[in-house]
Amino acid sequence: MPEILTPDICVIGAGSGGLSVAAAAAAFGVPVVLIEKGKMGGDCLNTGCVPSKALLAAAKHAAEWKTVTPFGLTLPAPRVDFARVHAHVHRVIAAIAPNDSKERFGGLGVQVVEGAARFKDSSTVVVGNVEVKARRFVVATGSRAAVPGIEGLAATPFFTNETIFDLKRAPEHLVIIGAGAVGLELAQAFRRFGAQVTVLEAATALSAADPECATVVLDQLRREGIVIRERVAVTRVGQQDGKIAVVVNDDATAPILGSDLLVAVGRRPNLEGLELDAAGIKYSARGIAVGKGLKSSNKRVYAVGDVAGGQFTHAASYHAGLVIRNALFRLPVRANDDILPWVTFTDPELAHVGLDEAQARARFKTIWVLRWPYHENDRAQAERLTQGHIKVITKKNGLIIGCTIVGAQAGELIAPWTLAVTQRLNIRHMAGIVVPYPTLSEIGKRAAMSYFSASLSNPRLRRLITFLRRFG
């Protein structure tokens, strides 16, 4: 006989979104079952955000010797012990893992069940010999690296983000298919460790970003020696003379020969084995179909994060908060993708929230584009971090609808602009704040103040000033 569990909420997947739902529900005293077939913490902790940022941090230190000359310093080129870099990455994972562990969530009151979940019917999930009959279900199974159907790829050794962090040696020549955030972050990291790197992109590199801002990043990557080839089709992959041979545009006479291959062409939702049809849940290759309230076609079942079309760890956490508000308190919720920021953690960083310039021009008749360069900031000059700029988009009345920052610490500097877009603030609010001097945050304030530059030559304002000078 199966063991029957009857919680209020059953969460499938212990990644960012699933853990957030489970922890919040348990904190309110709601019975929760959390099901996970792999590692607690999901992709973000084990094969995504955490290891990649640990690797990038090591790579940034490896490149410091090239940047200290303007400060009157000279450092020797570092000797990279990649096995120790690998150990650093996994120590970081191990340090964070207890926060996402089965033991911690058990202590919070969450019943963790290990194994693969499948829907038996519209109100029952089965895990091995356990049946879970819950009032509400939350599918948070995340996504995995997409593997394109390139001829010869299945028979050729290659890495994805799920396996690259197991590498204990630095590649001699890393060929990367895909010039999105993941591909370019890892390209810069391995280049700084001494590898030759070639990136191949079928469309445009960093195509999701504002082209003007993306160019700043791409120019820097090319200056560091990374070869980025755009608008090329990878038509065949194989092995030649002990190397990985990548054929582009059907030109077999000049294959790209590399020591290692990384495939970074996007993500696919984890739907296999869930038997969603048995629960009446509609889905496609893009994930589970949900409404703005994140409910599936089965109103008992929510979907959050990558499996519901999200792309970022913080999107899954945002979705989780909406689900808690609706499932526990019956509050109406509506997911708004426009308020979700994203960051590409290259050096310089590229951060964005809201609408970019092209999107804003397509949606509104009149917009303002406000800019300020890093090189006009005193802190940036002091630290020799003068590459980049901020670009703020407002409506004609000053309502802030988007912001892109490319430059040092862009991922940190985007936070107040995310607040501004989320809370529908006017540019006057950002122009009126007092920021400490000297900090990079002044870049944002100076951009905001530029909104009022046109008023300096306003004839009515000039006449008022003249009047007050004479009679005030």
C-alpha cells in the first residue's frame, strides 16, 4: 500500500522557486511537501549562477596584473593552477549548500521527499511508493541546457553549463557555440585563465541587450583576444587529429579546431516524466502554459521559474512570492516581466530593467533617452573604471520605464532603477535623491538631472529669473 500524504501545498522541484515557496508556506504554518529527484538547490546552486560567479571571480583576479600599471604598480603574470580554481568553485558551492539542504528545510517544517514526481491525476502526485494529495501543487522543475541537433554533436565530447564546472584543467582552445550571457561570461573567464577562445553565434551576440550597450562589452571581449564570429551557422561537429572540429557555413575545408567544445545555446524546461497530461495541464516545448497569475490549465497547479517561461533565478523567486500571496491569502496577483532585471556578469557588466530604447519607441510616441558616461564620474576616474555608461528611458512626462547600465558594478547599480520601474517613479525622484560622494551611484543621478537640461533655456523660466533678479 502506498504512503498517503495530504499537505496543503506540494512543491515539485527544489531550485530557487520551489525552495522559496516551501520556506514561505512553512513559515506561515502551512503543511508542505517538497519533492526533488536531484540535488537540493537546483541548477542555480550546483551548475549555474553560483559556480559561474565563483569562476568569474577567480578569472577577474587572474587578469588584475594587466590593469594595475596606471596605478604605478607592476605585477607578474599569475600561474594558473586550474585544479585549485576548480576546488575554489566547489568550496563556494559547499559553503552555500547548507542553506538549501534537506536538513535545513526539514527543520523549517517542510517534509522533503526524494525521487522523481509524476502526476497520477489532477489532484495526485506519485513519488515511488508515496502518493501526495494536496490542495495546491507548484511545479518548479526548472530547465536544463538545450542541445541543438547539429550533425555529429551526439558523437562528439562537449560541455554544457551542467558539466563545465567539473573541468579540472584549463582548455587550450575552447570553442563555444552561443554568444548569449552564459557563453560570453565563460568565454571571458577561460580567456583570462590563458585559453584561446572562439565564440560562434548564429545571430547577433548578446541579442537580448540594447545594441549600443552590448557593443561596449563585445569590444572589451575582443580586446582581450576572444574571437567572436556572428551570423555563422554551425553545420557539423566532429573530431580531427585529436581536436574538436567545428564546421561553419558548410565550409569543410576550414574547420575550427579546438581542444574543447562548450554548447551554450539556451535552456529547455524540465517536463519529462511529469505526466502533465494526466493532470490536464497544458504545455509546449517552451514550458507549462500559465496565465498572469501563474496558474496552469489545472487550477490546482501553479508553475514558476524556468518551467513557466522564466529565465532567471530571481524570476523564480519573484514568481514564488506571487504564488504564496494567491495560494495562501487568495490575493489577486499578476506577473509583470517588465520589472524583472537581468545582469550579464562579464567585465564590464551589463545590467537592464524595464524597456530598452527600441521597445520604448515601439510602444510610445515620445520618449526621453538620458545618458551619463562613467568617464564623467570622479570615483570611476579614481579607480580607472571609466568604460561604460548609463542609459535611462522615460516617457515624455518623466515616468521611468527602463534603464540599461554597462560598466563596473552595473549589477549593483541597477537596483534603484529596478525600484523606480517597479514603483512607477518619475525621474524627478531619482534626480532629487542625495548620493554619497564620490561613488559610482552619482552616474545615475547625473543622468536623471539631465532630464531638466532643456528647461535651462526655457524662455518663460529665463523671464521669471530676470523678474526675480529685478524685483525679488
